[in-house]
Amino acid sequence: MRRSFALGGTATALLLASIVGALSQQPMQRVQVGVLECRGGASIGFIVGSVTNLGCVLRVDGVPDDRYIATIRKVGLDLGITQETALAWGVWAPVARLGPGDLSGDYAGAQGSATLGVGVGGNVLVGGSNNSIALQPLSLQGQVGLNVAAGLESLELRPGR
């Protein structure tokens, strides 16, 4: 139990360090264009990584929802099982409006989470068209299960239905 809390603390520290680093290294001017909300089912950590599939929706005021299918791959410490996951990111882009499917692409960043029953986590990702889009956590990731994870994360977004 103590070890889980220590790992969770380490994961949180890594996450905060990555957020500060990502924010300080953004010379490109970006504006928040909307919110990407993702939900998914079960995930099993395989000690050195995991793969999770999610359904996502980009919500922008006054624009129809833009749906995506997401695949998240984690590399690093990932121990345990989660039953369901919900994520929300602020979408920052170099333009004020994105067209349908414009978020499609590959994103990468740092990730950390800890779950005992109900847990939290977060991640900062950069990618998309010419690495011009940043996904900043609006709130912490919510998940249900028993899991500790910290490391690098990639997100692949593809147009959905």
C-alpha cells in the first residue's frame, strides 16, 4: 500500500514537471478552440506499458460535435487494471477554428496516474498537424480500478462516427 502511494506521488511529480516544461517551451502562439472529451472501457497495465481505446468528441461552441477514435499507448510503469476512463483536454491550436477531422494525428507527452477504487491522473500532449496542437488537461483524468502508472504516452486520434 505504501509503495502504491509512493509510486503515485512519483507519477504526480513527473506529471507536474512535464506540464511546467511543456508550458515553458511553447513559443508558438495558441488559442483554446474547444474541449476534447474522451471515454473508454477497461485497460490492463502490462508493467512496462498499456494500450487503451477511447471514443472522443471535440466540443466547440456553436459548431457541431466532431467525433474521434483514440488509441492511447503508455510506455513506462503501468501496473493494474482500470474498468473505465474519462479524460478532458483543452485543445489549443494556432488558429481560432478547426475543421472536421483537424485534430487527427499523433500526439505525445508525459503521463501519470494512481487509482485505488476511484483514481486520478493527467497528461500533457503535443502533436497533430506539424506538432501545432496542444492538449492540456482541463481536469484530472478519472478512472475506476486499481492501477499506478507513470511514463510516456502517445495518443493517436482518427476521425470517428
